[in-house]
Amino acid sequence: MKENIIFEDEYILCVSKPNDVVVHHAHHSRNVANEESLLQLLKTIYNDKLYPIHRLDRRTSGIIMLAKNTNYVHGFQQLFTNNLIQKKYLGVVRGHAPEEKIINSPVKGRDSNVYKEAETHLMCLHKITLDIPVKPYDTSRYSLVQLTPKTGRLHQLRIHMNKISNPLIGDGKYGDKNHNVMYETNFGWDTLFLHAYSLDFKHPFTNKQMNLKSKLPKNWKELLEKFNWVL
């Protein structure tokens, strides 16, 4: 896990979480309880306990912040509560996405019938049309998008991309099965193409301006090279 470390000081550890790894095991993750969590993987390097400051889905890769002491958690969580931190994600979606779009659509919480307001800003970075048929079309179209969530609802980005008919590739719950199968069959990529790419914030304890970027996983590097997409 050492190569996944992005930033470290006396307050926090920022690492790039791989795809399909839970941050920590909870009651709702019993089906993957036999897999090592991110906290368990990090324990091979750090003997002291680490405390997740924010959430990142099991299937999503990318940057996550962990506090080194419970006394530091609140200071960093306030950045999220007060919208003083900017999170940017990269996603590969079905179809040619709009150049720019603000998605305002309520999102339902886990195991709840209560919908909460949610907002995502989208920017399209690249588009491609492949001569690979995906029913009912003779070709297939995809886009690389930058997603900036202004709220932090569960599965917000995945739900919002589905809402505008540009579902994320590799999303088994909100995505398009035919396109997911095409990616796995033709390229061997079966992971969710959603990556927490960067965090920009002022450090609550040192007052330094932080601009942290996560390294791209192997499947992302392969895709960018295959599609001739440059970040």
C-alpha cells in the first residue's frame, strides 16, 4: 500500500483506494467480510488506528482522507459540512455527454424513503465513437467526464449520471449491462469507471492550501491509452 500514499502529515493520511475495496467492514458489508478492508491493508504499514473522515464506495477508486487521531476528525469533517473542500471525480460514461451540465436531482438515502437535495456539476473532457456494436446500435459511444459533487449523498454521482442517460461504465446497479459486458469482453475491464481524482482544501490545522491528486489505477491508464484521451 505504500505506493498508494498521496500525502501524510501528523494529522492525516491520504491514500488512493483501489477499486472493489471497502474502507472498513460494517454490518452492511457482510458479503465482503472475508476480503481485506483498506484499514486492514494499511495496518501492515501503520500500527496506530486510522479514522476515515469521509466516505468512498467500495467500487469507487481514488483519494480518501484518514485521520491519525479521533481529535482531528471533526476539524476535517467540518470542511465537508461547510462546503470548504472541492472534490473532483473522473468517470467514463455511456454516450456523448453534454459539454457542461448542472444536475439537480434529489437522491434517496440508504434504506430510507427520504429524498435529499443533491447537486453535481459535470464537464465533458473527451468523447469517442467505437466501431464495436452494442445492441441496438452498430457502434458504441463514450465520454470522459469530470464530476464535481456539491453535496455528498450516497451513490450521488452514479444516480445522477443514470438520471441524464449517461450511466457510468461498470456500474452494476445504475449502469447499462450491455455496455458493461462489452467492456469486459473486449477489453477485460470489469471495474466501475469512477475515480475520486482530487481534493482541494485549506488544512484546518496548518492553514496550508492543499491540492491533492490521486494516481490512476491500471485499468484507467489502459483506457486512456486505448482511447487516446489525455488528462
